[in-house]
Amino acid sequence: MDRKDFLKKGLLGTGMFVASASLASAMKNEIDEIEPLEPIGYNHLPNTESKIKENSVIHRAASRGKADHGWLLSQHTFSFANYYNPERMHFGVLRVLNDDKVEAGRGFGTHPHDNMEIISIPLEGDLEHKDSMGNTAVIRSGDIQVMSAGTGIMHSEFNKNSDKLVKFLQIWVYPKKRNVTPRYDQITLDKTKGHNTFQQILSPNAEDDGVWIHQDAWFHLGTFDQNKEILYQTRKKGNGMYIFILKGSAEIGGETLEDRDGFGVWDIREINIKALKEGTEILLMDVPMTL
């Protein structure tokens, strides 16, 4: 695929709705969650100097954007807040992949979102969620939380523990429908179902396994023994795969990936993944490449 031939589309917004000046002031967080972005198109293609195949891209853990606010350490696979990288805007409809650590007793103040599907995957510790729909919940490792921001929602996230960090992934996906009614859901996974296989944790279907979102995306988690190989096939024609190594090491498409490396591939229906270390944990996101 010629890099110049990919379809350019404007970004649909920042995932935050516009509020009045007084409301914005009242709800201002300790940090600016995300800055407005220029409409530069669907940048899921590799750098021109990349040695990787034209239909894949690697984002090494050390190359991610980093924001250290004292109470929050966040590493951004894609452009976010003060981390701006025109070659890291998103991978198809996958807009944000933040790897966050929140200090004990701290958290994100009440802030708004709209027209974004927001998925939280806790890795360690307890995170309290409150929102303008009246939901109050705590999510822990093994839980999956989803929020369809739709026409607009306000929420906060807080580490109520006094003695330990909260570690979680915050993921944003562009929806296929705008201005839907906001909704919230969370589930607790049976982690045994993800041993040496990909356990589905998210889909477009409310009757299917996992949580659901307004997008033709499927997320999977798996923990694999050393040398275990698995063949994954995309669930929908035209979708790409973004594979994020949570722990361990894996060989994918002839490349070796380590902790927190990301590997994206498109224009392909299936890919073979081989775990190189015992207990390798992988998040696989099967997402549309265009809206």
C-alpha cells in the first residue's frame, strides 16, 4: 500500500464536549486531559524510514509519550495531552491507549467526555468511578469497564487506597454512531478462560461475551505459556489488529515484542502469535481501520 493512498479523514473531536465557561472552570482537572488536534487524517501507517512491512507498525514501549504529574504517571502510545506526535495520532478507530499509574489517595477530578467509547482495564489496585448518570463503582484487576460518552457525560476516577498504586489501561475508541445515549457497564472476567487462548472481553454485541461498545471492534486478553502459538483471525473484513504486550515477550510477524510494546497490522485476515516467555500477557484489539 502506498502511504500517500490512504484515506484521509478529519478527527471527530477530542472526546470532550464543549461546556460553558463557568462549568468548564468549575470542573477543570489538575491536568488538561487532551488538547485539540489538527485534522491530519488516519495516521496508522509506519514511518517512511521504517524497516517494517508496509502493512504493519511497531510502537516500542520506550518510544511512548510520557507525562509525570507526581500523582499520575501516564505513558501514551498515541498523541494525548502534551504529547503530540503527528505519526502517532491513532490506529484506525483506536484513538487512545494510555498506561496509567495513580498514586494512593489521588485521582482524576470530574471531567467531561462526549462521542467516544472509553474502556478501562485495571491491572493492579482499586479504582473508584463516579459519573453524572449516578453510577458509583470500584473496578479491580480482572474487571473491564466501558463507558459510551455519547451526547455527554461527566465522571471522575479515584484511587481510594491509602497504601498502594492503581495501574490501569485507559483506551478510547471512536464510535460508529454519534450522539448516542450515554451508558456505563462493567464486568468481572473469569481469568481461567484466557489461559493459552484469547478470551473475548469486548464486542459490538450486547449478547456476546464481555462488554459491548458502539463500534465493530473486538478486544481479547490472554495469558500464554512459553512457546505457545495461536492463530488469530480478524472478526470483520477491513479490520486491523493492534496487539499490546502487557507482560512477557512474543513473536509476531517476524518481530520480537517485549513488555508494553505495541504491534499494529492491517490488510491481513490472520496472524500467528508465539509467546516467548512463560506467563506472557497480551491484549489484542481487532478494530476498523476507517470510519
